[in-house]
Amino acid sequence: MTDERWRRARTWTVAASLVALLGCAGGGEDTNQLDPDTLTRRQKDSILSTLPVPGAGAVGKALDAADAARARAERHDTIR
């Protein structure tokens, strides 16, 4: 092999070794994967309804409709 080919092979070997070492260097526990999701579906939908994305307004309207239906059901439950 020529010197150029040896240098190129050595460069690739060093690069592959670094990638392997970085992949294994995770170290301790990753708490993000272990923590349960802390937001409820309702909270996520509420956040989504405020974002400037297509359909976000419809999510907000659906939440309002669900709130109105829940309030109506509570009123019917309290009728004596």
C-alpha cells in the first residue's frame, strides 16, 4: 500500500473508533426515558391549541365544546 492509502485507512479507523467510543459513552442513567409523562392529554391539547399550526384552532374549539358538555352534564346531575 502507498503512504496515502495507509493514511486514509488510519483516518477511517480512528474515526470509526471515535464513533464507537462516543456511542458507548452514555454513562449513567438517562432520566428522560425513565420519567413518566407529566402532562395530561388535556394539557397537551391546550398547549397545542395555542400554537400557530394548521388545525390548532379546531383543537381549541373541541376543548371548549368538551368543557361545555361536561358542565351541562354536571348541571343535569345536580337537578333534584
